Amino acid sequence: MSEQPPYLRIADELRRRVAEHVWTPGDRLPSRAQIAQECGVGDNVVRRAQELLISQGVLEGRAGSGTYVAEPRKRVRVVRSAAREQRQSSPFRADMKAVGRQGDWESRTDAKLPAPADVATRLGIAEGDLCVRTAYEFLADGKPVQLSTSWEPYELTGGTLVVLPEGGPHAGVGVVNRMAAIGVTVSHAVEQPEPRQATAEEASLLGIQKAALVTHIRRTYYSDEGRPVETADIVVPAALCEIVYEVPISR
């Protein structure tokens, strides 16, 4: 296993001091030179660590003044509901708009990756069958609030306009609407939420302390024929978000 880059180690240390109230909101941090000497690294390493924490909303830079601990973020309300998938737009963006936030995301797609054993089981395919994997970082007002890694069988979408979830004319409109564009009707989703501690990588991306509590949601979409068409691992930090499920009542 490769060693964690020095700037991520320093970022974790600075984040720990904020979480443990060594530094509180509004406090000015010591100079980069002071932190570098204390931690046994170069000024450049401290600069990269602070830039990362500024981008994640943990710290804020003030021109000509220094670096300060940012005010805590308000928790974002994340709604899990069948109704959110019926719009011809991004469900996440619509959810954020409903609570007065600007929703956006960054993504990276890798096509034709062999399915790991657990993903293959969830998709009802053979281990090693080709899939399209997309990693997402969802942002509210420019700050990360949710991670997701999505897998779709390449056999289902290969050669169509929706093979890349974030490319083509149906980019970014959600699984239900993309599948409808190729004649696949998604009838329902199954979600399995469970609490766990964040990994080091998740903590770094979300701007939370390493091993902080997150909710890990395993979600799988099914067609009206009962075929799994997409499965995803969604990670929501407990300190930043509250998860609400809307349950439809049949009449």
C-alpha cells in the first residue's frame, strides 16, 4: 500500500485540530512556516494542505491577513424519494434547489471495466463482465456533501447515446430518464443504508475527519422486467447532511 502524500497527512492533522476545537471558527492559524516547522515538512506541503481544506470549506483564506477556521456548515437535507426521479433533469440539482442551495457535481467515468465480484452479484452479471463506472462528487454551494460510485452493465448501454452517464444528449438527467431514452423502464430501486466510518480517501474528499461517521447507501435500480440496470455506493457524511426518506402510500 502506498504511503499517504505528505500534504494529505498535514490536512488530516489541521482538520483534527479544528474538529477537537484546538482552533475554533474565526481563529487565525499560525503561519505556514510555523506549521511546517512543527510538523517537519516544507512550506509548500502546508500550502497544499491548506488549499485543500479551503476548497472543502474547513478553512478560509483572507487576502493579506492569513488563513482562518471557517464557520461550520449548515447540514444539507438529502431526500430519498421515488418522486425525485420523475423529472427530466438532475434529481440532485432539483433537491438542492428545493432547499435554497446550488447543486452541482464533478464526475469521472471509466468505460469497459471488469465488474468486481460484489458489483457483479448486485447487477446479476458474471464477475469480470464489462461495466461503465462513474465516480461522483456532489456539491452544495460549491462544497462536497456526497460521494457516489455508479456501475452499469456495458452490455445494456454499449453502443447507445447513454453509454456515458455524463456525456451525450442525455447527460446528467439521472438513471431513470437515461434508461427511458433507450427503451428501458425503471420500475423501482432498492436502497440499503448502514452507518460506518469514513475511509481516509472519503474523509479527504468530503472535508471531514478521518473515521468520521457516514451513511453508506447501497442502491440498485431495477427495470420493470426485474433486471438490475445500475448499482451505486453512495456515501453521505452524518455531520454535513440529514437523510430523509419519503415513502409513498398506495390508495
